[in-house]
Amino acid sequence: MSLPILKIGVFDSGLGGLTVLKSLFEKAPQNQYFYLGDTARLPYGSKSPKVLRKYIDQNVQFLLTKKVDAIVVACNSASSVIENLNEFPVPVFDVIKPSARAAVTTSLEERIGIIATRTTISQKTYVKAIQSLNPLISVFQQACPLLVPLVEEAWLEDPITNLVLYRYLSALLQAQVDTLILGCTHYPLLLPAIRKVVGPDINIISSANCVVDEVLLHFKLPINNEKLDAKIELYLTDASPSLDTIYPKIFFSPAPQPELIYL
Ligand code: DGL
């Protein structure tokens, strides 16, 4: 039986959301993907909810011009300021609720740490989502504003990045979390470096992976393991000097030529 081919829009402030696109492509390679990286206005994680809301609406409007069937907000900072996912004309999926659910299921000690941008942390969206599932869970948050610029610079395994990670993660290690949520879609690119700092025993939940099952469930799609060529259109709002370094780390293939757009 041939699977329906959906058009899925995905957006983030920059290249981090490619980690979400990868997870979508791995489980549903038949679909056509439209990726928008708002590189002109990056970072999102230092912006106020009001400003982010304007960006979200513009990004959604742009993706709707591609006649998408659904939109994945591949950005925790943007997800943290969307109050009602049902207000859009197509199904919209955020990355926070699925990751919170995965962390609650995983954490046996009921001690969850979250690293994310300042906006995501100050909105407390993860804390609320986790404690609505289990109010007994202790949640420890750490804002990591320096990590997104390091990823966008492609300093993924660099002594400076390691030092910054060590500094950000030490409070969570002291709090003895057993589960760590990478609450920013840029952070999976730092996974090897993060693993080195936290050691082998802490469960790491990537907000880039968890949303995919939600999308499949919504459209009643099975996981598709076929090896297909990626149908990805890439749109950026400004040139990104790191695209050619970061894209192959995620997709093992050269980046498609991005189209620059102005929102
Ligand atoms: N990757 C985004 C997130 O998940 C945004 C990072 C940023 O632009 O600050 O929060």
C-alpha cells in the first residue's frame, strides 16, 4: 500500500531545527518538507513572547503559501510562547509537550533537568508540562544562552564549547538529575560534547526526536523505513555561513541551495 505524501512545513530560528527535520525524514521519508530557518532574526531564545509571536505568525504565513498539510514548530523558544495550537488553519505541532511526556516516562528518580534558551526557561513551559503529568517530579532548569551561537558557528566539538557546557551543566549534575531534556533544537548537535560532561548514566531526551511520533500518530502514518531521496526545500531569511558545515553533519549529504526570502 503506498503511503500518502504530505507536505510538511518546519521552522526554527536557524539551523537547529534541521535536527527535527532529520527525525521527521528518518521516519517519514516519503513526505515533502519545507524548512524555514529565520537566520535574519536569530536568536529567538532572547526575544520576548510578544516579538516571538509576530515571528511565528509570519513564519506560519510563509509556510502556508507552500500549501503545507501541517507545520512543526522546530523551536522550543517559539513553542514556549504558543498558548493554543488549535488556532492555526493547519495542524501545528510543538516540540515541548512530547519531550516533557518522554522525560516523565523515562525519569525513575523523578529528577529532571532542562537546558534551554532564556525565553524557554522563563516561560516555564517545560516545568508546567512536566508537573501537570506528575506534580511530584522535581524539575531543575538552566538557561544556556551561549550555546545557540556556538552551534550556529559550528563549534560543535571545541574546547571552548566544552568549558561552556561544563559550566552550564554543573548545577544540574549537583542536583542529581537522572534525566536531561535538551530543550533547544540546536543542542542535539552538541550531543557528543554534552554526553562527555554528564557521563553515561543520565538519560538524555532530545526535543528534536519526540515530536515526530506525534505527527505520525495524527496522520495515522506507520514508520516508513524505505531509503528514499530527501525532498527538502530550504528557505533562509539571511545567508548562513555555517550551512555547508552543519547540514552534512545532520544529513550526510551536501546542503541544497537555500532560497533567501524576506519576511
Ligand atoms: N532552536 C531554537 C530552540 O529550540 C531557538 C534557539 C534560538 O534561536 O535562540 O529554542
